[in-house]
Amino acid sequence: SFLLNQHYNPAFVSLQMMKHAWDNYKRYAWGLNELKPISKQGHSSNLFGNIQGATIVDALDTLYIMEMKEEFKEAKEWVEKNLDFNVNAEISVFEVNIRFVGGLLSAYYLSGEEVFRKKAVELGEKLLPAFNTPTGIPWALLNIKSGIGRNWPWASGGSSILAEFGTLHLEFIHLSHLSGNPVFAEKVMNIRKVLNRLDKPEGLYPNYLNPSSGQWGQHHVSIGGLGDSFYEYLLKAWLMSDKTDEEGKKMYYDAVQAIETHLIRKSSGGLTYIAEWKGGLLEHKMGHLTCFAGGMFALGADGAPNDKTGHHIELGAEIARTCHESYDRTSMKLGPEAFRFDGGVEAIATRQNEKYYILRPEVIETYMYMWRLTHDPKYRQWGWEAVEALEKHCRVDGGYSGIRDVYNNHESHDDVQQSFFLSETLKYLYLLFSEDDLLPFEHWVFNTEAHPLPVLHKDNGNKEENQK
């Protein structure tokens, strides 16, 4: 095992991976949103409208943390000169918030460079018209020039999506903190008010909420896509508030209770998984995105009510094991987009359109949390397996590419190097193999795009926060 081999420094390996991803982005797609590593050209996703530079902004804090000083300086100069929000474009409020606002906030808190604070607040202001709905639940899509918003046409009866409007809280609290303007915090606190007034089916939060009527859409519940980061942000809001946000805390632990009762199941082979709930019926599938929950349960273990700390850590470990199995049961040792537990199948993708891997971070994220909170060496071992698989199957001359079918023995690359690969996957790998005092959990909370935000310590007599 590499752990016994002192010549191998795995943190250094993840830094080399970052260098390969960044250098190729710079060479072939500089200033554009993402890189096509096979065609060696830029890739533009409609999620960002015509805002440019997603990879640069997403990678700023990773460059800083890995002490890639020269690269950080170039990135900062690009942001100063070229990052422009005055574009006539419809953007995803959620994606722009977690990648651009989150990336700028982290870069500011880590480096102290004023340009990042200024740009973050400027972008935050551009997102405010999204909240101009009868309930204050924001639209999913916003034209940042005209201020006109709408929802995804496929979302249940014109609904907004739980994971999207529920994943603004951390960034908007920091925008108020850094700008002195309370409006950002007010907008996200109002979202909670709306949610608290509503009846929850079986204590669960459906994925769809109509911003005009303030009523739930279809009763679908998921801890994967469409739901995932809403739950993460309840817990992290409490942690980021220095454990003063009692409402966030209560909402989180109540939700976990309902998830345990209604969604968490054990397969006949003994694997714990989180099913999806469709109007009371369970679909026994779990998405790669859902794998973040192992880390979330472990992170929340410490504050769990009535002696449940050990239970929450155990739950995190069980989810981590299941997600590791989803990787281990493929030819490439990389996990599929979704995997099922039915008809004798366990932790395996059965549908062609669920067999792809797009450089996602969630499984590695859970390994990082589990390592930090338990120091069980298997999490570093599993992380190293992921490194080997990424190097073998995803690394190409021009960067890193996703894979269309992880069960195939021959790579069919999708030709996209996602910005979150640099922001999340490589950062979580680096942290997994670094000392715990690099971004320690008592001082930092990671947004859902792995951008570290500082805990906002209460300034009272007994806190020597300003004496640092």
C-alpha cells in the first residue's frame, strides 16, 4: 500500500493533478468557463449565461491552499481585469452563487485581496431580483441584465427547487457580513420562514415549491439531486454561526430524523443506502450526489441530540462504505452517476444513462470528512484508489475528462473538465492527505462547491477573536 511507501506523498500527487488540470485550462481555454481536454478548446455551459471564467473563479481557493502562488496571481489579475457581470444573460442563480459568489468569498477570506470582496458583493446584488416573487422564494433562472426571473420549464408546475433556493444561505449571510447590507441575510432567512410555515409530509421536505402560491409541488423527496445541499446548508448554517443559529440546528436534526425513518434502508447484502421518496413510494436508487451525505452525517454527529453522536458517525461510515462499493463494483473503479438496490442488484447502475462519471467529488468529500473525524486509515486508502482510477482513466494529454460508461473496459471520454473538478474533487483529495490543521473544521465551513467560509464567531467579551 502507498501508505507504507514514504516516497509517495499523496498530497503532492493531488497538487500535481491540479497543476495538470490548471495548466491545460490556461493553455487551451483561458478566460472561458471550462476546458474540453480532448478537443483542446473552451467549453461553455448555459448555466453561467455569458459570464465567463468559471474555472478561474472556482479554482482560486484551491490554488491558494496548494500554494500555487504564481497561478493564483495570474488568476487574480484575470478577475481584476476581465470578470464582468454586466452581461445580457440568463444564469442559474444556484450555480452562479455556489461557484462564483462562493469562489470569490473564499478567495477574499484566504488572501485578503479586496478585489474579491468587491466582486462578490457586486454579483450578490445582481442576484437579488431573483427573490422578487410573491413568496420571496427565488426563481431558478435570472436574466442579470433585465432582472427577469423564471423557473426551469421541467420543474413540477413552475416550482423552484429545494436544493437551489436552499443553497444560498451560507454565501448570503457572508455577503451581509462583508457589505454591511442586511438585505442578503433577510432574503435567505425569509426562505426558512416560508418552509417553517408549511406542513411537511412525514416530516420530509419535497423537492419542489411553487414561488407564487407558496405550496409544495409534487411530493418527491431526495437527498441526492434536487434536495441534497438544502440539508447540508441547515447543518452548516448552524456551524458557521458559531452554533448560535438554533433554528437551523433544529431544522437539520428534525430532517435527519425523518430521513432515517423514511428513506434510509439496508440492502439484503448489508449495504445502507438512502432511497428516493415519490409520494410515499420508495425508489431504491442512490445518486453519486447523495454520497455527500456520509460526510454530512459525520460532521453533524457532534451536535446530535440525546446521545446520538456515535450513531451519526456510524451512519456516515455506512454511507461511505456503500459509496465505496459503488466505485469498487465498476471496471474503472470510479462511481456511476446513480446506482440501484433492486432485483438482486446492489450498488450498481442498471441504466445506460446512469453509468457515466463526470469527475464528481461527493464520494471523496465523504472520505475527507470521515478521515478527519475518525482517522480510520481506510478512508485514505479509498481516496488513493480514486486517485489511481482518475489518473488511469480520466487523465488525458489536455487535462481531465469525464467518462461515459464506468463499467466498460475502454474509455469513452465526454470531453469536459468540469470546474468543480478543480474546486472540489482535487481540493478534497488534497485535504484528505494533508494535516487536520489545514482549514480546521472549528474555523471553516465548506460551501457545497468546497469553498471554505470562516465561522462567524460571536463578538462578545469572552471571545478574543480580534486578538488573532
